Amino acid sequence: MSVFDPPMCAAAYRGTVSAPGRGAGERPGPSKRRWRRLGLALALSAVAALPTGRGWHPPAAAQANDQVTLNVAPVTNAAPASRVRMPIQVQAREGLVKNAFIRIRGLPATAALTEGYAIAAGAWAVPLNGLPSLMLIVPVGLEGKSEVVVALMNVEGSILAEATTTLNIARPATAAPAAPVAAPPNSTTRALSAPQLAPADRARAQSMHARGEEQLGRGNIYAARQFFERAAEVGLAESALALGATYDPAELQRLKVLGLKPELNEARKWYERARELGAADAEARLRRLGSP
């Protein structure tokens, strides 16, 4: 007789198994009572050997797990003083069990959900029709990580499916302060940033500039350009401005110069140089020339 043979154990307990040396119809004696006690012990051993424990489920529960899938995000990120979606998706092959609901455990005690109701500290019960709009409400000052267990339950309290998400509550990274935007340069800032000439260089440039003005007064535009250009190359802003004027159609007309073809590109080139050197009128003359 096998230790886990229930029919034989039951027969031994009822006394249908004959003791050695006695017939089946004989009146039981002390020996037969010992066989009954042995049968009872074997029956209890068979019951104790049945699979038990938290990891074991009856066949019906195992079939339900095969029919239902519960999907949650592996990580749920949130910030203090905010609301964040908690996406929970339930899929069933043949329809869900009637009155099933979602149980969520492991939430911070001060957090709350927009759907369902609290059943314990950090634990909530949420109806399935509340899942599409389910959000986590994070209070001010709450930070940290926690493992949140999401389970699909039936009304008898059995777990039909289960999943886990890591709730990570942290302050958003502080963005680096934006670099200050520099104000567009104007005539004042350009003048202040213009290179400063040494006294000797300035005197030499001003001398050449005066000779250019002299030639310009005589109507000798080509000679005036040569003196203005030499002074502008030293760094004299008014010389660069005067040189640009000898190519500017408006300035040539003002000077009543006839027979000389204006050159806009040259005028723009020297006006830009004059602006770099800090000439106050260069910006206005460039605007008057327009875009190249």
C-alpha cells in the first residue's frame, strides 16, 4: 500500500483491510484496532502532503490568470505638487469577471488617486471604468521611490492578474539660466568700443585727412580718396566716413560733383569701416544705401 493511496488509507481506517492471521469476518481484536489507527495516520499524512502555500492557486484561479493580462508602465515619473497619469490596461480573452476591480498598494500615504477610494494607508480600490481617467495626485514636498503593486481582483478577494511599477517622485531638473541677450550696438557703444589711437598716430591721420579735405575742395576726388584711405587705415573714423562719401551718390550730388560714377559697394564698405571705428553718422548712411 502506498503512503499516498487514499482508497487504501480509507479502507484501513474502516477496518476492511484484514490484519495478518485473521479472517475478514472475524471480530476485531487489539491487533485490528492497531491497523485502524495506522490507516488514520496514513490518511492524515496524505492530506498534509497536498500542495499549499502562497504560491499555489486552485485550477480555476490558474485558468483565470491565463485569460487576463494586466499591463502597467515599468516606471511612473512624477513631480511634487503635480498630477500624473497612471496608465493601467486590462485585457481579457473572454470577458472580465463580473465586479472585478483594481487594487493598488505601495503608494505614499499622503498621495491620492482621482478615482476609487482608499482601503488602507497607501492602498486604493479602483473600478475598471475609472482606469481611463486615473491620475495620481502628488502633494507638495513629497519625493522618493516606491514599488507600487497593481492587482486585478475579484469580489472573493482572489488575484486574477498582478503587475508592478516603480513610482519615482523627484523635482524637475532646474534649467540653466539663459545667457543675457546683448543689446544691439548703437553709435554710442560703437564709439566707446572703437580702437583708441595713440597721440602720434592720430596726429598723422588727421594731417592726411586735412589734405584730403583740401583736395576734395578743389574738386580732385581721386587725390582726396588717397589721403582719406591712408588716414582710415591708421584708424581715423572721419576719414573712413569721408572716403565712403566719395562713392555715395547722395553725397556726390550734395557736393555737386559731375561726371563721376557712384559705386555703392565701395561706399558701403567704407561706411561699415567708419561704423566700426565709431563714426556716429555711418549707421544712418548705411540705412540710406539700403541692402546690397
